[in-house]
Amino acid sequence: MTRKTAQRAARRVRHIALLLLVAALSATCAAGLPRTDASPWRSPGLIGNGGWPFTRVAVTPEEAAGASYVPGSAVLMLPDGRARLIPFGGGEPLTLHRDDPRVADAVRSDQAWLASGTVPGATAQQREAAARALLDLRMLTLPNGASTASWYGAWNYVWPRDGAFAVAAFAATGHGGDAQRVLYFLARTQAPTGLWAARYRPDGTAVTDGREVQLDSLGWVLWATWFLHEKDPRAANLDTLWPMVRRAADRSATALRADGLPPPSPDYWERSPSREQAPHAPTLGVCAPMLAGLRAAAALATDRGDAGAAQRWDRAADRLSAAIERRFAPYGYPRSPIRGGAADASVTFLAPPFATPAPGVLAAVARIRDRLRLAGGGAVPGEAFGASAAWTPETGLFALEAAAIGDRAGGRDWLGWLIAHRTSLGSFPEKVDARGRQAGVAPLGWTSALVVLSLATDRSALPVPPG
């Protein structure tokens, strides 16, 4: 091999290594690096027909300039006075005169759906944000119940975690039928072992891209099922969903090791346990949702009259709770159960509305919240993320925790920042950069759901799994 050939080969190896590094550092929170797509990921919002055949289309930044939605709808009014929409039953967006009857039909359809439930919020601005978040969740949820993280490329998949929060948001606002469809989708995709794949295509097929099973999905789906049961028992339909609940709860209980903790697993960061500070221990982002799920499953079993299952899952929850207190509490509930463990937003999973907090949890949330808050507002998922951009789901988690414990000032603070940093069309993006600009795909379903849940606490307290 000549020297020049060797240099080219070395450059090629370095190039491949760089690509692999970029892939390894893909964005977390249910999203990876965006793929090339015909539409830009920076779309500020969606329009959709809300019916069958289901169609949703991203609004380009060019179309959005000077445009706005008709209040309470997904119909976009353009600066020239025309309307951009997808008529019911249609598959392509149309630009119509505002007096076209199809415009009024589309607006009435969206507004009727919102009116079939409740739009939470103490102020007009909050109610407008909640309405947009609900409409975005509706457009991210297909008729078969597949509730995707967003609409674009690497986000256009169903993560059980994201789907669970969509269920809770629909349930909290009186849209039990929509919540039921999402749970039915999750029930159909569950493996006989009780587990879920990391993510699914909208048609329900698992994505086999090497991502490991994420055990927190067990807890989130169980929690969401119980949440819907508390809000709308008929929509929860335990006769149909009970096999899913039993498989997930039994798998959660039997997964616990001798020390009471589950095995290491990726959580909402979606990274291998080998990259954690304590590779052989589970993160709080796995343990806390599994605890919420076991408590929720035991409550469902009690309501169903299955005393044996209730006792079995309660015992497992007690073991896991004790293990969390033994392993995480001494260090202030960090991400990994070690001295010097990094602060992480998953501490909120031990607080309401997911759990009745143990002593010290609320103090830990307050301390970690301040450590993860950025100077310009918003929060990062954990200390390992740096401070280049705020992530809206984690900001939403702190908003939800504050609202759920009755900290109205704290809730308004976090929610005010989120509402002020929406896209030009009012949707919640995944990230916001240091200059306050959209830095991730929009709308993001998880953030939309968290905002709806946070605002819903103004109307009534959210249920918390007993235990």
C-alpha cells in the first residue's frame, strides 16, 4: 500500500468513526437525529383532517409566515385571507377561500372535538395553549391508536412511554375514547413476555434497530391504564385490557433482583446502561416508573377483585420502594445510585402525580430542579447534557410536579416559559436554543401531554397511585 493510499484509508476510517460517534450521540427523549425528508423538521405545526383516511401534513416555515390557526382548530389562515386545510376524508392539503363551506366544516369538527371534553387553564393564554396541545396530540394519534412522538423521520414512531402520557392527557380532559385507542394499540403490540420493544412503526410493527428494551415502558403503560381507569372506568375497559396489565405487572415483579431493584436498562435517555455512571445498576429513570406501575397495577387488581394479584404486585412494589430508599435516597436521588451521581429530571417520577413522595423526595426535586434550570429558562434532562438547549419534556416534568403538589407559583413559572417558547403557530417543540428559538421538531407529543396534565390540575387534583 502506498503512502497516499494509506492516508486515504486512514481518512476513510476517521470519517466512519465520526459518523458512528454522531450516531451514538443521537438525541434522546424518544428522538434521534433527523433523517433527510421532503419537509423540514423545523415545521412550526401541523394541519390534518381528523378523520379517515387519516392525513396530517407539516406546515412549512414559509407557509407559516404571517399565518395563524383559526382558534380551536387545525385550519391555517394565511396572510392573504385564504385557508389551508385538509378537508375531512381528504388526503391532500388544499388552499381554499375562507368562505368555502369546507373551511367551516373543518373548524366545526375540531371545535366539536375539543368541546366533547374540557380545555384546562386558568387564563385565556393557558386555555389557548392547552387547546393547541390537545389538537396536536389528536393529530399525532392515528385511528388505530398509534400515538407518535411527532410527525417527522426519526420521531414518527410510537414509544410506549410517549403513548402512555398521551393516554393520561386525553383521560384528564374527558377524551376517554382517544385514550382507549392508544391503550388498545399498546395492548396489541405487547409481546407475550409482557415487554414492549423500544419503539413501533405506526402500523404496530416493532422497529428492530438494535435499541434495547426499555423497562420503564412497563411502568408507564400500567400507570396510564390505571389513570384512565380512575378518570373514565368505562373507557379503561379492564375486561379487554386486563391481559396486558397482568403480563406487564407480572414481568415487572419477576424482573426485580435479589436487592429489590430491576436489572439495568435504558430509560427515557435511550442509551445503553454501559454508558451510565453505574453500569451494573438501574437508573432512577427505570426504577421510579416501574414503582408507579406496580402500585397502579395493584390498585387495578383491587378494583377488579383479584386479591392474589393485588397482594403479589403490592409486595413487589414494597420491595422496589425499599430498594430505592436504600440505594438512591442517601445520595439525594441521583440518576445512578452512587455518591456523586449526576442530577436527573427523573427524580420527578418519584413525586406526584406518579407517587406519594417519600421523605426527602420533594427536597431532592427542588434541589435538582435548580441544578438543571438554564439561565435563559427551561431545563436540561440531566447534568450530562450541558447547557446548549432547553428540553421541553423535562421542563414539562418540573411544571407537572410543581402543579401536582400545589406549588402554583412554581407551576406558573415553568408553564409560562413553555408557553412563551412555542413555535410561531403555538406548538411545543422538542428543544429551545439559547436564543429562544425552536431547536427541535414540533409538535412533540410528550411535551404537549405534560402541559395539558399540568394545566388540568387547576380544575382538580390528578390521581396518584396509592401506596
